[in-house]
Amino acid sequence: MTFNTIPLTRIAASLAKAMDIKPPAQADAPLPQIETFVKDHCISGKAERMLIYNPDAIGQWLIQKYTDDFAPVMRHTQLAIPFLTAFPPVTPVCFATMYTGAAPEIHGIRKYEKPVVKTDSLFDAFVRAGKRVALSAITGSSMGIIWSGKDIDYFLEKDGEAATARALELLDEDQYDVIVVYTMEYDDNIHATHPESPVSHASMVRHNQQFAELAEKTTSAWKQYDTLLVYATDHGIHKTIFGTGNHYADIPEDMNVTEFFGIQPAEK
Ligand SMILES: [Zn+2]
């Protein structure tokens, strides 16, 4: 297995550019293929709304091995790009990298710890551009902690089911331009069992369904807007010699992720 080559640092500016707003201050360059994709598919030429679904630890090899289980994600997206996540491949390091567009030595999270990130992020970029942002995450999770204190609305729920349900409600209420949803049951279960146990597999399937439910909801709730749907995980996973699942190593199983992008053109 070989390593992916496009660093995860390139997502933040790509998403900012998709909405035609200024990227986070220290973000790596946007990807031209995302820019072209957005221009080609949006009626207005840019994404007017954005839904980002962040399931934890859905490594790229899961997509290769359980491809059929990703059909619900593929149904609502038209572009998939392989990325190399940040090292070490642990949750706060990778999500800090994804949302700042900067490497760990810049944003400062270099190991498993959950400080509030001070480096300029996509959340700050959205707020500066006047976008109304909701973050629906899980209480005590990295995503629920490291972006604290911004001018966005936080909805911290007990689990991924509740975080998804909340986001579905928020879509119906139509008060936000950007909704970010974080779920972590797959990651919880791989640590408790291993990456391919029945309970882990069921969580992976469930995460893909959650994304599809959210995407489906945008087809009615955000019908009049050019909408960008993003399915972006933080890192992969492997089975250790102890028989349980984990992620921390500089190996393709932990470092390779594939992120999905979908455009729902406005019905104007
Ligand atoms: Zn994670």
C-alpha cells in the first residue's frame, strides 16, 4: 500500500474558495480540481450553503474493502479525492489541520490533546465573511472542544445519532449557511473491539447513512441554494498486534483518507 500525496492542509482553503470567501490566514493552497468542480456544477458559480459531515476514523482502506457500503455517500457526491492526513494521525491533530489548513507545527496540536486552537481557521473565515455557522458535535469530543469561543452556534449532543438529528432539525429551520456535523461511534468501537468487528462495521454503515440523510434533507431544505456537501474524515485505523483497533502510526492504513464532495445545484 502506498501513501496518498495531497496533504489534508489543502482542504480548508478549497472550501473557503468554494464559497468565494477569504481562506484562513495560514491555510495551504486550495485544490484547483475542487475550484473547477464547484464552478462547473453550481448555478451561481459558488457554493451558497455548505454541509460538512465529519465521521471519525473512516480510513481509505474501508472504502476499498467495503465499497458497496459507501454507495449512500457516492449517491450524493460526484468527486472523491485521496488525501494524506497529518501526523500523528490522531483526532485533534487531524481536525485542527483540516480546519486551519496548516500543519501541526503551525496550529500547535502535535499529539493527542484538546486545547482550543488559536490559529485562524475555516470557522473564523466563515464568520468574517458573515456566514452563519452551526457546529453539531459530541460533548467532550475534540471537535466539540478545540473550536470553542467563536461567533458560531454550538450544539453539543450525547452521541452521533443525536448530533445528526440536531443537524436535520437545523436544516429544516434554515437559520445557517454552514452546518458542520461530527460523529465518532466508529472510532469508539474500533478502540473497544477492532476495525472490522460487527459493531465497528455497523457504525461505519450508520455514519454513511447519516451523511445520506443529511444530504437528502438539503435537497428540500436548501433547494434554492447551490449547496456543497462534504464527507471528510480525520484519519484511518489499523488493527494492532494486541487485536484491538488504533491509529497513531506513519502507515498508509492510518494516514490515507479519501474525502467526498457533492454539489446540489440550486433550483432557480
Ligand atoms: Zn479521530
